[in-house]
Amino acid sequence: MKAVTILIGALGGDGGGVLCDWIVAAAQSQGLGVQATQIPGVAQRTGATTYYLEVMPAGARTSATSVLALNPAMGEVDVALATELLEAGRMLFNGFVTPDCTTLIASTHRVLAIGERMAMGDGSFDVGRLLRAVKERSRAQILFDMDQAAEESGGVINAVLLGALAGSGKLPIPDGAFEAAIRHSGKSVDTNLAAFAFGRGHARGELEQAVREHRKRQTAVQGAEDLIERARRTLPVASLDIVEEGIRRLTSYQDRRYAALYLDRLDTIHALGSGELLREVARHLAVRMSFEDVIRVAQAKTSADRMVRVRAEVRAKDHEPLAITEHFKPGIEEIAAVLPPSIAKRLLGWGERTGRLGKTYFSMQVRTTTILGFARLRLVAGLRWWRPRTSRYVEEQAEIERWLGQIRAASPLGIDLAREIAESARLIKGYGDTHKRGLGNYRRIADEVIAPALAGRLTPRAAADAVANARVAALADPEGESLSRTLAAIAGATSPLKQAAE
């Protein structure tokens, strides 16, 4: 009888060894033959420590002649567990997750790898593409944010993962045996049992209805329920998860009217006829419309969810005091961003004439766990009504319309080109120097690559490649040298076509 093979990939601190021990203890309590092997990874988030287990099915007995493998074999892993989404991707890349036999159980949250942290701009992997690959190349999947589940239950992620494994039904081990293994370990028993129950319930679909009802109530409170219904009536099903989250995000960020503008803009993209393009634009548009300014920062710093999350992260008990000191260092540009355009223009002009622009900053420390400190930030957060009157808002809306116009103009030439222009929004993020640098790079690409491409100086395929290459180059280094070289090469390629046209 074939053993059930299990591969676990866990980051440091996620309790992969404890998870392995729980599975072994539960299997042994049922009289099942089991063998486990630990395979050390490397540090600094470039590889996980993995654990490989083989569990004999019920009715089988190991003997002196039984041979169980010490390492996983490609194409022969029945269950793969990952404490983070990129680790699931590693298993897939290494051939351990296959569509004919592997059930993948993984958390969808991300912990950035070193390469992602070092990249210029947003260097994170495309989660959407990673999820699609995971779903296409595994037999079955149990995917949800287990890190958040652990925080909400007060437990740790390995207990949630164990619950998901139990809920999958892939092992001939009853729930009670897993619970007994947690109790026998004697560590944080109550919270780990709660986390185990959460993971098991999610794997069995017991929480889906509760989550839907919660989101429905949340949306109704925000006054955007009709916008959700409008999206469901008019937009493709494949894009709804992104669009609905965008509606909730923008309603919270600004108001219902702003979320309605989001849908109006998406309607113009939907009319282009590409569901894939619509999904990509919906994702980037929601982020661009919820741009970072001091009002947004104050909103985030004073949100109730953040306070709860911080207490959970530092493991502070309800009766224990918690002090949080926020550090701010706004410059002239950040201050100008929340002023009306005419006043902001004069302030920026003064800063440039006096040489203070980009050099003068105002350092502040605000303790948000004090009444006065919290009130100061709440006052700033309450300026949402003022945001549409600010220079930053006016500038962002103009840039967004320019970007959407380029996508619409590119669509008749080729969906690939339109999609690459949509992806170029990745360059623009944050505020202050980060936003200024990213926006400057985007404008260079728009002027020197996208505009010539829309003018027909490149074939649609070459134009899509040129935009993609320029975007990658802009993300490669903060000095912009790589982008300059790439733009020069693209300009050289467009010159013969321009001369021929003339």
C-alpha cells in the first residue's frame, strides 16, 4: 500500500518543526507507520526549511523490510503545505506540486524575499500570476490568508495549517488525534486549538458563508452595496474579486462617489472587450486612486484594525499598556500636496527659488497612544472631505486619465501593448521622494516610448516589448541609468521607421 507523502515548506519562526511533530504524534496515536525528515534551508528569506513525511495508510503495517523515502520525489507528493505563497511557488517550480496528484494547502499572505526588497520601486512578485499558476498546476487547492487567521485566533500559523490539513481529509487521522497532539505539546493549547479549528473550518468550506455575510454587512455600512451589485451585473465574473475589493478600498479611502468614479472608469475599459485587460486595469486603478498622502497615512495610523494588529504582533495582553510613537518627516512637497493648487504652486516656487525644495524637512514624533497624539492624527485623517480640493488630488486624477487614455488608444493596436501600458502603473507608488522618482520615470516612458508607439513608429509587438523593457529598466536601479540606456536603445530602433514614414 502506498504511503501518503507530505511536503512542508516553512519560513523561520513559522513553527514548521512543531507542525511536523504534531502530524507525527497524531499518526502514531492511530497506530500508523510514519517517517519524517527535516531538510534545512538557507537564511535571509532565500529558501525555506522543508519537512518531508510519509504516512502509511490505515491497515498497512511497517516492518523491518519496509522502506520509506527520506526525500520528496518530483511528481510524487500527495500533499504540499506552505506557510507563505512564494514557498508554494518554489514547490511548484521545483516540480513537487503536480496537477495529477498534489493537493496544495498554502497561506496566501506574502513575506517579501530579499530580491523583492532590494528592487527599485515595487519589486514584489505578481501575486495574481502566482495564484493562477498554483491553481493550474495542482490537483486541488486550499488557499487563504492563514497569517491573518492566526492573528484573529491568537494562535500561530502552523496550527491553522494543521487544521487545513485535517479539513482536507487527505490523511486517515481523525480531528481528535490532531487536537490531542496539540494538547500534548503543552504550548498555547487554547489559542492553537482555536487556530486549528479555524483552519479546519475554512478547508471544509464552513467559513465561506460567514465571510460573505461579513463582507456584505461591511459594504452595506459603507453605503456601497449598490455599487457591488452594479459591478456584478455589468462586469465579467473573472474580474469581480478585484473590482469588489477596489470598491471597498476606495469607499473607505474617500467615499461612495469616488468608488462610483472607479466603476465609471472601468466601464470604458470593459468596452474594449478584453477580460484580462479589465482585470489588470481594475487592480492598478484601485491602487492609483487610493494614492498615498498625509491624510491617508493618518487614516492608517489611527485605524482600529491597526491598533489591534500591533497589540497582537507584540503579544500585549489586554491589561498591559502599549506605547506607539509615530515618526514623520514631511517636506515642502508633502505640505504643498494638501494645499489648493494655486497656493501649492506658490509654495513650491518659493521652495525652489530658496533652494529648500528637497532639502528642508520637519521632523515630528507623535505618540498615538496618548489622547493628544491620537487626536492630532485623527484631525488630519478627518480631512478626507478636503482631499478633492488638494493639488495632489488634481495632479493624480490628471495622470490617471492620461494613463487610461493611453490604454484605450493602444487597444486597437494590440491588447498586449494595452496591457503593458496598464502594468506601467507599477512605477508610481508612495509619496515624497519615492513618488516623485517613480512618476518621473513613468513620464519619461510615456513621452519617449508610449507616445511614439501610439503614433505608429513601432509595430504593436515591438511596442509592447519596448514598454515592458522600459518598465523593467526603471525598476532596476534608483539612479535611472538603466532606464536611460534602454530609452536610448528604443529611440535608435524607432528612428529608421520615423525616417521611412517621412
